Amino acid sequence: MQSSVVRRRPISTSTRATLSRGAAALLALALIGMPACSGAIAPRPDLAGSWATLPNPAGGAWTLALTTSGLDVSGTGSARAGGSNGRVSPMVVTGTQGSGGFSLTITIASQPAETYTYTGTLESPDRLVGAVSTLAQRAGTLTLVRQ
């Protein structure tokens, strides 16, 4: 029975240095290229700031001032009724944001109080688009623009 013995030669210092530089260069290229990967994690939307509905011929409008802490969103605002009345009611906003978009609960302190769910995405750094609904009304589309 024959046994085979593999003899390894010691690696020289210059070869080790070359391998280390090559590994460092390869690691640097991998790290630089990571953000360009198609599977990169999308950043969460930046909802902090002042937002308002687009101009409405009927006169109704929403304005929101949002703050964020991690994934949590909170804020206040006002809802102005359309028509000649134009009554203004305060709003309270709570919700979450993530890489896929946001989900907000907006409570308008009118008589009686109304609660809306607004779920959508940050279409651009200055534009939120999503579906808004209440228990009594089906979903409609709401667009808010950064002020």
C-alpha cells in the first residue's frame, strides 16, 4: 500500500504581502460595488417635514407637520373643510415608515372625530402618494407635497 505525502512549501514574506494586498483590493471593490447591486435594500422614506395636499378647487386642504424617530412617524396638522364654511379642524398623526413605504393613521378632531388610514410611498423626495380611507368611505388617492 502506497501512501501519498503532500509537501507544502513555506510561503515567502513577499508572497504573503502580495496576497494580503490582493485580498484588501478585492474587499474594497466589493464594498464599493455593493450600493449598485440590484438587490440593495431601499432606504426608508424621509417623511419628516411639512406636507400639504395639492390645490383643490373646492377649497378643502390638509396640512401636516411630521417628525420621525427610527421607523415611527408622528405629527400634527389641520384639515380645512371645503366650501364657504371653510372650518379648520386639528389633526393628530401616528404611523410607521419602512423601505416599502408608509402607513399613517390620521385623526381629525371634528364633530364627530374622523379617522383616516393613509398608506403609500414616497414617489419623490417631495411627493407622497397613496390610498386614503375611513371605515365609512372606500379608498381614494391622496397626494401630499413637501412645503
